Amino acid sequence: MEGVDVVRELIRIERKLEHIERLLNELLEVEESYALMRLSEESLKEFLEDEPDLYSEKDLKVRYR
């Protein structure tokens, strides 16, 4: 019986490790997405600062009252 308990415990540990691995992969994907968004934001910042505004604050206030 002791051998069966060891096998069950190993299977349980393996399932937990698989779950942890999935969670880590999801976290890495989120971090990669965030890093890409930050990179895009920083690289476009200078370009967009020189672009004229299409709408003024006044325009937006009138539309969304």
C-alpha cells in the first residue's frame, strides 16, 4: 500500500506543478503584452506630441454633456 500512496502523491504533485506552469506562462504573456504596450507608448510619444489635436477640450465638453 505504501507504494500506491507514493504514486498518488507523485501524481498530485505533478498536477500541481502543471497548474503552476500554466499560471507562470499566463503571467509571462501578460508581462510581455505590458512591455510591448509601454514600448509602443514610449516610441510614439514624441511623434504624437507634434501632431495637432483633432478636437479641443471645448468640443468634447459640448458633445458629452
